[in-house]
Amino acid sequence: MSRRTLLMSAAALAAAAPLAAAGVAGAASARVPKVLVIGLDGALMNRIKDADAPHLDALMAAGLTSVSPLYADPMAPTLSGPGWATIITGVWPDKHHVKDNAFTGNAFAQYPDFLTRIETAKPSLSTYAVASWNPVTDTVFSAKVDTRVSTPDAEYDTGTTSRAAAELAGGNRDAVFVHLDNVDHAGHSYGAASSQYLDAIHGVDTQVGQLVAAVRGRSTYGSEDWLIMITADHGHTDAGGHGGSSAAERQTFLIASGGSVTAGSTRYDIKMPDVAASALAHLGIAIDPAWGLDGRPLQQPTPDAFDALRPQLATRVDETGTGAAVLGFTHTPPAGWTVDNSAMGTGGVTEWRGWAFTTDEFWTAAERGQWRETNVRARNVFAVADGDEWVDKSYTGTFDSTLVSPAWPVTGGRTATLSYTSHYRQEAPQKGEVLVSYDGGTPVTVRTYTADTVSKAESIGLQVPAGATTAQVRFRYTGGNNWFWAVDGVRITSG
């Protein structure tokens, strides 16, 4: 059921004139940075594109658009509590510990909201949050935020919009968060495939237009550099509802305009925690590694070699779970990388015969509800060895495949760090091994996986032998009808 019994009135949904994507003269560095984050509860990007939503369309044309996937159980269900906690704190549920809408056992003291981090780093900045779903402002944002407003139920999104617009137009806030709820209400009541859901998107689009107009109508707007980000906490099924592991329930997105964002761009590397990190970066707040944020600023993309494979991704061959039109896998490694399948069995499902390079959309659809959805720290294109899916077609032998990196430069006698994300689900006799060789020498095992390691950012210290000039990494996965290993973001850096 919806969290509200009050539907938006026809008057509150009245259309406003679309906003043009206005350019701003002058270098951004000379202007005062400010941030507006708008949360559209339960909104689906594909339905935004179907709806009459001229203001959101204008923001996409003037900025970037990125659709990204959520987690699913066992990390957390696709509910509002975990979703907003992830967006607002900049960490995944395995850190903030929110698993439901009760927020029991949350770790907000260790991983506070981004407005609280702003207040801590730069107390002179003014912060404001207003929400139609009160737990956002009552629980997720802390009392350190300058102003938190939990909109009375009777006012709902109309009151949230009018309060936020007044602050944006006449106040001097530096960071503002606005939560609007009615799209989620329509999803629960009528389903995402309904005309009422499209009507709700049209209504919230009008409200987004009011908020952006308030920003652009400021007397000081010409001397300000506004980064506007619009996102959602989860999606909805066609029939209505969320909490499960379907692609529709796991869908979220980011629309960003302003700052250094490239107009009309599409990104595949952005994740939910990036909203908080991007807001901090825009305001000139350095992100301390000790904070343990999972988000990274959208202004500072760090693509890896696997991401370059996106133009090569193909549609399915044997896989039946993934849609026929979905582009999402290749066996061709990026430049400098190789896959050694000399010990690999024959037959099996083509897509998963040895290490493959794939995307969340393609891989998780192969079989839902088996923890593939919790590979949250991989981005864009990543590498997968999946014995469980490989054996779904007649095969012989065992799964034995090794992913081999380029030879990276290192300095002999010094330390180096091997870093990567690892998502590993174990079932004996399966094993994952990470091996390193120097100057083409014998590979030495530096880590072995024989137990579940769910979406972890790994960092392995290496002592480079005296005289060595290069290091090469191997990821060897052996098994059969077992589980899987996903790897991403592999790099070696000198200490």
C-alpha cells in the first residue's frame, strides 16, 4: 500500500510552461557553487520518457542521463528506506545497515547524510531538506542540517514543492534536498503500466519545473553555479509494487544538469551513492577516504579497460533469461588483456564459457535472486566467470578459465597495491585465485577465495622484487556446476 492516502489534486497537477535549458555565461570557477537534489519516489526512467514531462526532458537535454541498477536481497530489498539511505549517505546498505522502512539498526552515526557532512566540513554553508515522506527528514537527515521540514500529510507534494520553491527563490541556501512522493503513490495504487502513473509523472514534472524556475529566477543566479540532480529510490512493477529483484523494481536513475556536466550526455558508470559524493565535490568538499564512501563524484569519472568494451557488446546466443534485444556480453577482452581457456571444458552456454565481459542488465537477467544483483560495486562493464550458468547447456569437463591483465609498470624493491572489486559466491569444489607475476616470471598466489565475498573493494599490498619492472595479474576461476565470480576496476598502483 502507498504511504499516503491523499492523491494529488487536478489543480496541483496543472501544467506549467516548459523551462528552456538556459546557458549561463562566465566560468563556473568564478561563481558560487550550489546544489539542488530532487528525489522522485518510485519513478521509472522508461516511463518518464513515455510521459508528458517537458521539464525533465529539458534537464536531460541540458545535462546527463544515467540509468543504474539497485541491489536486491540479501543486501536489502528494493524499498524506500534502503533506497533513500543509499542516495543520501553515499554508501550501500551493507554499510548504512538500513534493510527496511523502520531504519532499525542504521549506521547513520558512522555514515551520515551528505548535508550533515557539508555542515561538518563547511559550517558556514546553509543546508535545507524537505520531504513528503517524513522518515527522510525525520530519520535519514540529522539534526545538524540547518533546516529539516517534514511536510504535513494534508499538504503532501503540493506543500513540499511550495516550501522548497520559496526557499530556492528567496533564501540563500547552498545545498537543498527535496523529496516528492506521488509517483510512488500512483505506482502502488495503479501500477507502473497505468495511465495514472504517467499522469503522476506529468504532475511531478510540473513541480520539478517550479523548483528549477525558482532557481533560475534568483536575482543572484548569474553569479551562482547550480548543480541540479534528480534521482529515485527504486522502481515499480507494471502491476504495482516493489521490494523484489526484478529489473523494473531495481531500476533507478540520475539526471544531472549544471556544473561541469556535458549537455545531452549518457553515462553508464554512475551509481546511487554518487549523488552524495557529487554534491560534496561540487561544493568543494574533499572526500576523505576514511569516510568509506562508496560513491564517487560524477565530475571525476574513472573508467577502466572493461568499460571500453561497451560498443562491442552483443545480444544473447544461448542465454534464455536475458531479453533478445539486450546488448550485454562479449568474450573479446580489452586491449592488453587475455583470457586463457586452455583448460576450459567444452560446450555449455556460450555466453558464460570462460571469463566473459558483461553488464548488470544482461548478467542478472540470466537468473534472478541468486545474489548477482548484489554486485553493486562493479560499474558499467565488468568481468564474470559463471559456472552456474555455463552448465545450463550440455557440456564436458570443468570450468577452468584465467583472466590475464596487461603487464603494468612497477618499481623493483618498492611496494605496490593491487585493487579491484570482487563479488564471489562459493560452492565447493569451486575456487578463485588471484596470482601475480613479475617480469614474466612464475605467477604467485596472493589471494584465494573459498568463501562468499559479497561485493567487496579489495586492496592487496605487493612487495615488488628488486629489479622487477612489470607486474601481471591473473584471476583463475575453477569449478563446475557451482556459483560465480565477478571482477571489476582492476589496477596496480605504486606505493
